[in-house]
Amino acid sequence: MMITHKQIIRAFIIAWCCAINIPLFGLSSLAKNDPYPVYNTLDPHTFLYTYEKLKVTDPKSAERKHDNVGLSIAPFGQNADRGRNLNGVKVPLGDLTGRWSMLALMFGPTPTGKTMAPTLQTALTNLFPGVAPGDLNDGSKIDPAQNFGFFSVPLKYRKRGIRFELAADIYAGFGLSVQTGIVSMTQTSTGFLDQTGCDDFSCPFDPVTPTRDDVRTYLMHEWKTIAKEIQLDIGSFCETSVEEVRINLFWRRGFELNRDEEDESCHPHFLLIPFFMVSGGASPGDEDRIVGGFNKAFFTPFGNNDHNTIGFTAGLNFDFVDTVEIGGEVGVTHFFSKNFEKFRLPTSEWQSGVYPFFTDVRVSPGFNWHFGAKISSYHFLECLSGYFEYIQVRHSQDKIELRKCEDQGIFFPNQLEVLTGFEVKLVNAALNYDISPNINLGIMGQIPLSQKNAYRSSTILFSFAATF
């Protein structure tokens, strides 16, 4: 359709306002291991709109193209062995929020109705004679470099599964899509590495009491027994589940510019395509698995760990006829609050990595915002298309509230809250080959660039997509 320049300017202003000036709710993820899941290899801004674009750029091909309903099936694999902590330092996955302090397991008050684990009581008696359980909280005994009395815990994370997307064009530029997946996840420790070390007396942190040998004897060598007594499962995590279910209502419309311009070198023929998407998501709600997961040291949540979500994304594309399409999007995700039981929290500001006690809490996750910039080309080589996309996702800190009055002053949720925010930057790159006008096969890689408090996950995804 042909429109005036005033209409184009007005459409641009509206799209820009949607992208910048109003609260936005894009649907990224709460998971540090997979913060921006993809469901197929297609250009993320396709939105069943190829037919409409071909009517302008290639009317003959448009006659054979169908865009009423789309279906994609995408098997994928995702791996990570390391991540980066809040300071951006590369660390083993088990050390993401700090190495595991064994000394600090004896620190802080004892919650009402609970007792210190027997092996920890034995360690307390021998390492700090005369100190009663619940009375120890001496920060001078904790190594600031997290070596003396600390474990480093390298992990291997693997995720394998298949994702599905079903989309339909509804009316007047609006469409609806449903996305979900079934995945199997494993996370396995490759060892608990005692960092106490320094038998040559060269350690910068070497207290007179407790001694290195005593710490090793009563804590480091007894780790498996201590874990059992505090009800912490340190075995490998391996489970299969539905990942998440998302429903997206989207709108997009193309505005044609410069079809009849005489000086095409200065005024290229292109389509201006604003779009927005309203999304909602539900994670699998297996309460037994989630509650049990808090007592599994290497538990990795499916989807958004049972937090339902709502989001809004808005963006703008410039599709230059016969060359490339460039565009971008911004969005924000809101995660609804949820109550949890048996949630592990620190009882001392000196505890790190592992906590001896748990209680009931209400978790209100912080919001996500994401930004994306994309360049793509349709049939740049025979039937081959591709795109390259830069994505940045940032998650703000969660709010964790105690649900029992008697827990006030015993647990320190604020200490855990500061460890919940994260940020990732990544690249999605994909190639798609059309084996018919309405069927294509594709391959995509999601490549990590940088992280803060997140996994350095790499993803490879294959896709079969068809439109009807």
C-alpha cells in the first residue's frame, strides 16, 4: 500500500514511543542458565509476514507463499562449564555466587526448633573450644579471598530438548503464537576442591586458630557427612520436564516507502514495519520438585521456577527491497510473586555458597529488560536466508520476604537478594534453507559474549518450519 510521508512520520513516532517512552514488558527468562530461549531458527521478526513483504518485493513468489498458520519444531542442545560472577570474573558454575564456606556453616544463630548438625557441633567444640552453638560469628576467621576453609565446586551443565511454536494470523495485522518445550537437564559436580592448601606456610591468610589441619580434619574431610545432616543432596541433578508455556499476541504492519522515486540511489525502496507483542508465560508447577530442589545443591529450575510472567515487546524494522532488513526491539518482563517452603537462607553475613538452615519465604523476582538489534537477509543466496542478532538481558534484584515472625533476626534474606541480579550479552546467528516455498530447514547458534552472575551457555538449535 502507498501512503504519504506524513503518515510514515506519524507511524515512526508511534513506534518509537512504544519502544522508548512507555513501560515495556518483553518476555525474556528468569533463568541464569538460559535467559533468552529461542524456539526456532527463523528471523525473530518474521511474524507470519513474509507473504505481505513478497507482495511488494517479489509478487510472483508471493503467489506461492502461505502465511495463515505456522508450525516449527526445533531440537536443541545447550552446554556450560563456567560462568562469570557479579564482578565479571570467570569462575566455575558452583562458585557463581561465591565459593562454599565450611567454617561459616557454624556461624550465626540457630533457628527456633532447629539444632546444629552433629558433625558441625563436633567441629565447633574442637575448633572453637568453649563457644556454644549459635554464639559464633567472628568474621576475622573468614578468609576474604575465599581460600581457607572454602570449597571450589566446578560443575557441568547440560540441557537437551525440543521446542515447539504454533502461530496464526488472525485479523488486521494481529496474530497469536504459542511456544513450549520439553527438556532434560543435568548438572553434575566434577569435584569439591579444597582451597585451604598452603602447606608451605605461604598463605596470606593463616590464622593461629583454627589451624589448617584441624579445619581439614573436622570440616573439609567431613563434607559429605555434613551435607547429609543438613539435608543437602550433593548428588548429580538430572530431570525431564515441560520447560515453559508462552502465549504471545502480536501486531505488525508494513508501510511502503519510495516505490516510485526516480533517484533510487538516494532514496531506497523499503518497508517500514513497526511491531509489538504482548506475552504471558507459565512455568511447570510441580511443587514437590521445586520444594525438593531447594535441598538439591545442583538443582536447576525449569522455565522461570514456577513464577508466572507477563511481558511487552516493541520494535521497528526497515526492510530494504532486494538487500537487507535491519531492526531492533526493547522489552521488559514482570515475574509474579510466589510463596516457597524449605527455602535455604543464610543465618550469618559470613556464609557463602551453602546454607545450613531453611525456612518459608515469599519471593518477588525483579524485572527483566532486554534490548535486541538485528540484521537479516531473505534469499541472499538462492533459497538461503539468514540473520544475525545482538541481545542484552538484565535482571534486577529479587525481593525475598520471611513468612514467619520468629525468623526475623535469624535469617538474612538481604544477603541472598544481592546475589540474584544478573546480566548477559549474546549473539544469535542462523541460516535457513527453503526446500519449498512454505517449508524450510534451519540451524542456529546462540553464542555468549559476556555475563555477570550468569552461566556462559552456548546453544545449538535445528529447526523444521512450515506455513500453511
